[in-house]
Amino acid sequence: MADLTPLAISVLALLEEKPMHAYEMYQLLVSRHNHRIVKVRPGSLYHTVERLAGQEYVRAIGTDRAGNRPERTTYEITPAGREAMVRRVESGIETFVYEYPVFPVFLAEAHNLDAEDAVLRFRRRIEEMDFWLADVDKAMAGAKARDVPEPYWLAGTYVRAQVAAERDWLTTIIERIESKDLEWQPHKTQ
């Protein structure tokens, strides 16, 4: 079984709901705010669908054309695709894998900035995070209002908690820098 990318898992999960064409999948991922947890672009989605078809995890079941729009192929998940998706979700839940986010790299080198500059940039990041959190809160409130069962938006609560924890940690770092509890000495070149 080939390892499934996050986008491939999302595609298979959508096709588990019903057969659809790639553009409909893209629209659903964006409207459901799944693009906040899975990097999705139309080109990468089409490529993923083609790869899944080559692996026989999905199959084309028809094509249609509406007006002057391009022809669209509708896909459905195969039993092998469902099995692959379930196995990947099972292993992904139970197995911890450190994913090497890039922000810790920037933190490791933040000492190269003056304290005031670092604080300014941390504050800007916090502003962006607050905006992002408000957007996530709005999306989750919308899901609740539509009576979408919580297991369908559980990832949103996880990501929200993760971003809020980082924001709170950064707020504490700023307070420590400003109170001189965290002694900040930028790297000096000789």
C-alpha cells in the first residue's frame, strides 16, 4: 500500500461521501475550510486524483459537460481506496511522527535580531494568529449552527488549540523579553 498524502486522504474521504469530479472536491474542501489543514490547489488536487486512479483507489464513472465548461470526469472510491484510507488514518492517529515545522528554525536563530525587532515581529505573528483563530472560530460556529457532528470538525478544534498555545507562548516570551526576565543578547559578529 502506497503512503497516502494528506490531500489524497481528503480526496478519498470526499469520495466516500459520494462520487464527484475534481473541481467539486476542490470547492468542498475550501467551503468546509479543510484548506486550513490540507494544502490544496486545483493543480495538485487534479494530480492527486490521477495518482489515486493509477493506484486503483478511485475510478472514473462518467464524464459530463455543462454549457461551455470543460468536460469533467466524475470519480468514485474503490474498495481498495477505502481500505487504504482507513489504514492510513488508523496508522496516522496511533503513530507519533515529528513533522519538523519551520517556525522552530526561525526561533533558533531569533537571537540574531535585536530584542525590539524580535518583539515587533513576534507581535505581528500574534496579530496574524489572532486573525486566523477568529476565522477558525467562525468556521466552527458555522458547523455547529448547521448541526454538523463534532467528529467532522475535530481537526479544527485540534489546530485551533495548537495555534492558541503557540500564541500564548509567544505572548509570554514577549513579556519575558520586555521585563528583562529573558536576557536578550543578539549575536555579535567579530
